[in-house]
Amino acid sequence: MANRIGKDDLRNTKEFYPIRLGFYGALSEGDLKRHIDNDTLVYKHWHLQSLNLQMVTRQGFIFSNSNGSIRYSLTLKIEANTLYIACDCDRRVERLCHHACNALKHLISIKGESVFSGKLA
Ligand SMILES: [Zn+2]
């Protein structure tokens, strides 16, 4: 039983990843960068074409995150000044997958850094 960080310690993207928000729910692009896996930052691209709110459920706000024929569901939930994010791409990551990361960056760019201070819809 080795006590080191291995593949099994990675998170599945379907599980919620928490990002602690700043004052009044603020999240800047700079803050966001601290939640990106190193290899995601270096070589993965996700040319986001559209991000549309599909449903509001008890689980959270469900967005359709698509690029051409590829589509993932992004679930966002805000609780106690923390943003929880899950993506159904079903990968193992340390922090955010590139789909979730680019979607958040997109929301910040169109709605501003206080986008997560409210209800998102
Ligand atoms: Zn993903």
C-alpha cells in the first residue's frame, strides 16, 4: 500500500469539484487558472462554440457545452460561496477538465467576474 499520489487519487470529472469564491461570489480568470491541471493548460484545447442553460434541477444548473457534434453536460451549483462544477466527459483529472475550465472562462468573459454571485439564470 504505497502512500503516494497515483491515478486512483484523481477525481472523475462527473464528481463535483469545488472552487471557493471570493468576495460577493467573485471569480477572476486569474483565480480560475489555479484550478487547471498542468497538462490541461499545456496541450488541451476545447473550442467552445456554445454554452446553453438546459435545465435547473436540484443537482444544479445544467448547461450544454458543445463544439460541433461533441457535446458535454456541465453542472454548476453554488453553495455557501463555493462553486461546484461537474462535467460528464468522464475523465480522471486532478482539478478541472478543459471543457469545464473553458466554459467557466467563457461565463466570466461575457458576464463578468461576479457571474457566480447570483443565480446564473
Ligand atoms: Zn470535461
